[in-house]
Amino acid sequence: MISTSDVSYRLISDHQFAVVRLNLQNDQKGFFAQQPYKPGEKVASFSAGALLPTPSYLTVQVGIDQHILLQPEHLQYINHSCDPNVFFDTFSMEIIALRDIGIGDEMTFFYPSTEWDMAQPFTCHCGSPKCLSEIRGAAHIPLEILKTYTLTRFIQQQLHDRADGEKRA
């Protein structure tokens, strides 16, 4: 887990429960807790600023050909980790803590928990022992690995539909 004490950061915006900070070493923005959270605790609510038919690096997938831009916008700075500490519940439209989060900890989520086939795959450098290296979406990750993560209802349905299709084949 990344903490603000690990590197030099500059404050970009303050949202009371968390802040957006710029990492001065790599020019990346991140979202850092300003209060502690326990597993299962609601961190924030969000809504759809817009519903789009195609994904982008700023959207969260909520259905087939349904991708939302997050509101409030500062939530877009919750970065990916293969060992996340928050989950975007796209059914309740809440961000939920997956484990203890301390003041100053960066909030991260597992992108394939919401994304089936990502618009912009990338090589992950999260540093976690669980790091999957190539992040392309849930469609590209073995089921045994996905079962270790909290997944949205949409991703769970996609996995169910894929399993049904494989049974019929």
C-alpha cells in the first residue's frame, strides 16, 4: 500500500474524507484517505455523470455497452492495484472499504472488478505480490484468480454467462 510518507506529494484538491495528491516523482495523481475506514465501511457514494456506449480510461463499466463517468469527478483518481483496498459497488453506487485503510493511505481498486474488456490495457506496476502484470479486464483473467476478488454484479453475470456458454459448447 502506498502512503503519502513514502514519496513527495503535492496537494491538488481536498474533499474532506480524502485528498487528490500529485506524486512529484512520477507525475501521477492518487486519492488518499483523510480518515480511517474499516472493512465493509462506506467510503463515498457516486453517481453517473454520463452514460456512454463505449469505454474510456475514465469510465466504469456498469453493463454491456454501458460505461459511466464518475460523479464526483475526483473519484477518477482512485488508481488500480492488484491488492485493492476499496471496491466500486455499481449496484449501490458506493465505494466500500475492503480492508483497514489508515489516514494517508492511497485508495486503490482492482480495475477488472468493474471492467470486462478494457479500452486501454496496461502493464501494472502496483508492487503487490499478487500483481497480475497485464491488466486487460476480467475477460482475460482466469476464473480461479477472479474468485479471490470482490466483483461487481455485472462482472459476476459476465462470468456466469461465459460459463454457461462453455457448458453448451
